[in-house]
Amino acid sequence: MDTRIMEFIHGSSDRFQNFYQSRLGNTLVQDLCNYCETGKDSPSHQLFDCIALEDHYRRELERLIDSKEDYLHHLLIDGNENIHRLFYKRVEFIDSINLDP
């Protein structure tokens, strides 16, 4: 799971971000979320904005984090164990979703 967390943070997985466009520079591939296919994909989109991935962990993270764009800052501060735990659970939830039709 630690590997999944790092893949999520860096957007280096085809599950957590559109790998073909973001890493390989393939401009023929649209950079759309793998889940909702309506928004530009990013870890921040999947954490906070994706309508297909809404759950109670998302609502808790939004309540605890001041700025969605700066969520990594919150994760790196000592003493933010509640945010760390919610982030881990949120990524675990996203990872459990099956992408196969």
C-alpha cells in the first residue's frame, strides 16, 4: 500500500493519473479521469473533485484540509495524524475501485 500512496502522490500510475499523457507525452490521449471521464485527471481531482469517487473519507478530508491544492503540505506536517490516516484511507478506497467494465 505504501507504493500505491507514492504512486498516487506523484501521479505515476495509470490508475491514479493518465500515465500515457502525463509521463509519455502522448498528446493523442485525453487527460481525463479514469473514473468520471469528465475532468482533467490529477491526484487532487481524485481526492476532492471526482464525482465518481465521492465517499465519507473525501468529506472528512475536505473538512480537515484548508487548501485542496496544498494537501501534500498537510500530509508532511508532524502532528497531522488525523489527516495522514484519512489520506491513507482515501487512497485505499480509490485503489479498491475496479476500473474494468
